[in-house]
Amino acid sequence: MVDAGSSTLLKQDATYALRRGLADSSCYSFESVDYPGRYLRHADNRVRMAADDGSVLFRQDATFCARPGVGGTGVTFESLNVPGSCLRHFESAVYIASGAGSGGFDRPRTLGADSSWSVEAPWAP
């Protein structure tokens, strides 16, 4: 967990800058503050930080479009190239999920709460 008393390094590791989408400028990509040029990208439904390899697939995998929060608050980030799937926190990891699965990260239960994000001031500049 990161909080106000956390080390500078931990705060930097936990901070991503919201950038214009790499594949669609009306959407967003999340660039690491600690590792410029590395973005959150999905592959096999799991979201991880990866270096931009310049490919079309990378740019699409790293682009998410803002939608009203499916949980009734905040914002939901829908995958550009997997419509209907959005960033979802599940068991200390982040996935893209639609809630159409029967279990695990894609289960419908708690999809709204797990996929509604609050954009806040950064932990690190």
C-alpha cells in the first residue's frame, strides 16, 4: 500500500502519468513516471508495464478510453482493441475484463466496484 508516509521510490513506482492514447488521441495511455517510455499494456487479459516497442498492437494494447464509472462513480477505462473490456483490479493485480466470465478476474460480481477508478493527483511529480 502507498500512502503519504511511503518512500519517494515507492511513490514513483506507483505513479503513472495520463497521456494521450498511443493508438487514439481521444483516449489515454498510462506512462510510468519512474520508467519513461514504459506503459500499462494488456496481454492475455493481464495488465503489465512494458516498453513501447513501436508496434501497432502495442499502441492498441496500451490505449484505454474513459467511460462513466460502471460502479456509478469515478471513471472506467475501456480497452481500445477489446471493446467491452475495461481495466479491473482483482486480487492485487490489474486485468482487462468484461464481467462475462464465470469466475476469477472476469466474474461479473463486483465488476462495477473493481472497474471504477478515481483519477487523483500524482504521488510523484
